Amino acid sequence: MSQTVIEVKDLCKYFILHQQGGIRIDALDNISFTVEAGTCVALYGPSGAGKSTLLKTLYGNYLPTSGSILVHCPGGVVDIAKADPRTVSMLRHTCISYVSQFLRVIPRVSTLDLVAEPLLCAGVDEETARRRACDLPARLNLPARLWNLAPATFSGGEQQRVNIARGFIRPTPILLLDEPTASLDAMNRKVVVELIKEACANDCAVVGIFHDDDTREQVATSLVHINEHHDAELKSA
Amino acid sequence: MNMLNSSTPLLKARNLTKRYGEHIGCQNVNLDLWPGEVLGIVGESGSGKSTLLNMLSGRLTPTCGQVLYRRDPSSQLLNAHHTQTTETGNETGTHDPDAGLEIDLHTLSEGERRRLLRTELGFVHQNPRDGLRMRVSAGANIGERLMARGDRHYGHLRTTALEWLDKVELSQARIDDAPASYSGGMQQRLQIARNLVTSPRLVYMDEPTGGLDVSVQARLLDLIRRLVRDMGLAVILVTHDLAVARLLSHRLMVMYHGNVVEEGLTDQVLDDPHHAYTQLLVSSILQG
């Protein structure tokens, strides 16, 4: 019996746009599902259904309007929907990793420094962090001549690989992926699929959005299907 | 990280209010800041950011409210005639000798406050000329806080100054030059070195990258972030630049007309703003 790591219950989220006449945008309506250790849940549904909103809510990046998100981490069970900022920040250091669609970092910082950063923030010493920071860019076929350069001038796919390396360098019990393979070629998509499978094999609970059907079919163990009415059902993949 | 294990805040503000006659500078501000944490304060000019920062650093007396700083337990400064102050007046359970004594910055004498600002606290001004002594050498600027702490060995002072010039990426060959001959970006880095040389626990920064061109700004941001991480510094950062706030601060407070209208994790406040003013602020960012 595998262990439940994330429990989402009755999650609702709407946005009020005060600058645009106070219009209300409904994004999530009563979403409930669970994620077990060692599984990969793919969020699936049409564009605008609320997949990214849901993923960002799981990371504490968006505040839900109601409902709960219980995460079972080594330190105990926390409801991210109600946790204070320091607790969310602590969870991000110890328990939850997130790979966003776009790389957003301080300009002019080298790729290796960026990849090592999550380890340094988690308290790993500088030498170990730098040594380990070389492994993932190599595996993701990022040419070594780019490692000491800042990624601002990189191609979209190269930037995304830097982002993926940052997300995977420090294994955590929960991994959230927002279209990690969107701008990658087939060879690198394959590496990312391997990385996700390895994470699952190490008991990581993965939640991701994969627009590319092929990747989704390879990694997902179940699907949360979000429809255009912003509610969802859980299906096996 | 140590900032997350630490259960007692380093600095607390309670109902902090400043009125200028009828006009409100800022009102009813409450905050807790933990060791190693960077708190950003954003808002348009006139929103009360600088008033708040000046009160939090003890430089401006509030109309009412308290600023409670938990001093370094290993420090020999500020001898114990200050009784512990607590938020509710008579609470006694919070005094932990290992966590250090809690003092109200605004009940200290001027001398004690200045001493604290030269040792455990630091203040980085927007205009480096306000934080540097322009006529003495760069080395002397860095050494001043060490001397205030009682360091008198010239060789040691000079070695430390050279090390810090290097840390903030200034040429060691310029140690004897007066800051007046430095560029704006170099002066700002010198001001940071001058503040950090005594390993303070909390540094106040008022628009530290304001007035610098973007290439210098990027380098300074990276430098500040590294120093904060490596030294476990707590920082209160006032800026009107949301991009700077996003890259440097862990938590964010948004001020509007003297009030804190929204606060939370930096990326949450900027990506999912709830208050009408924060939404206006975020929607006004230029996409470069």
C-alpha cells in the first residue's frame, strides 16, 4: 500500500480583477484528488481549464479561495492552503520542487551557479553543490561550453534544460512540473522522461502538465482530467 | 537553513505609526522578521516605505508603537539595565537567554542605538554618499566599523579591508583612493562592504540598486543575494522596483497610503495579487 503524499480536497479558486471592473474569473471548482508516493499524476484538459492554476496552487504560488491541500512531508502534515508564508517557504526548501515553464533568474549569473543554487539554499556545502551541478546539464546534453555562461542568450530549449536541472538537482518528496518538455527535442524529452521515472522509482510524488501526448503516456500513472467547467475527475492513465 | 529552524523573530514591529501632524506617514504596521530572512517593502513614492524603514531602524521616532529587536546573545554591548520588553507588557515566558534579550530600539539612548547600528545592524542608503565618508580612503571607510568595535591593529584592519574590497568585486589597488573618485556602482558596493564588515545580523536597505544602470544593478543584485545567503543576514529591503523585490526578497509587504495592504510570499503576492492596488502595481510592470 503506497503512502499518500498530497491530498487535494474541494479546492476552489477564483480571481477578482479589480482593475477590470471587478470581473470574477473562475479557475478551479471543487477539485479533489490524491497523489501517492512513487506515482506521477498528469493534469490534463483543454487550454484555460485551470491546469497551471492548480499546479501553482499546489506550490503555494497562488492562494486558493477555499478547500485544502494536505502535504505529507518528513516534518509532518501541512495544509498549504492555510499555511503561513514561512511554512510554505520551509516546505519549498525541504519537500517540494517546482519546474516552471520559464526560467526567471538574476541576469548575468552563470548556468552552473544557477543549477547549484537550490543545493546551496538547502545548506549543501559549496564544493559538493558545484560538483553535483555539473551532472544534470551533462545528462541533459547541454554543451559544456555553455556552463559558465549566463542563460539569457540561450535558446528556448537550452533555457528550459537549465530550469529542469534546477528542479531535479535536489530530490524532494514532491515534484511539480509545468510543461517541462514543451520546447525540447526528442532526444532531450527522452532524458526528461527518464528523470521523471527515476524520481518516481525513488518514491517521489510527481504532478505535472504535459502537452505532448507521447511524454504524458510514458510517465503518467494516473490523470486528473480538468474540464472546461474547471472541475475534475481522477482516471487511471 | 538556519532561518527556518529559528523559532524566535529577530525583529518585531507592533502597531507602528507615524503621523506628521494631520498627515499619516504610515500606520498600524505589524511585522516579524526571522534571522536570515529578506523582507521586501514595496509601494509607490509617498506610500510610507521610507518612513517605515527609518522607524524600523531606530532612526525616526514613531508616534506610537514598538520596534523590538532581539540582540545577539554573545554581544557584550548594551548592558543589561534594559529590562525585557514584551508585546503585551507583562509576559514573562519569552525570555530565553540563548535567544538574546529583546530590546525596544526606541527606548535606547542615542549612544546605544548608534553603537547597535555600527555593530549588529547596518543601513545601506540609496545614495552611497549618505552612507560613506567621502573624504577618507575606501580602506578607512571599511575599517571604521571595526575600529568602533574596538579593533586597533592597523595591519589587521588593512587586511580585512582588502578582503572586503575583493568580496564586493572592487580592485584592491584602489584601497587608498577616496570614494569620491569611484563610480556610483562602485560606491554602492563600498557602502555594502562598510556595512557588512562587522557581520551584522540585520541590514536595512533603502533602494540599494536605485540610480544604478541596469548592468551594474544585475551584478549588485547577485552580490547582495550571495552575501545574504552566505552570511545568514536578515534584510529589510525598501524598493519601488518589483523585479528587484522578486529576485531578492523571501516575503513582501505592499504599502499604499501609509497602510500595509497586502503581504505574503514574494512570488505569491506578485503572481496572485488580491488587493486592487497590488494588482495595479503588478499590471504596470514593463515587459523588457
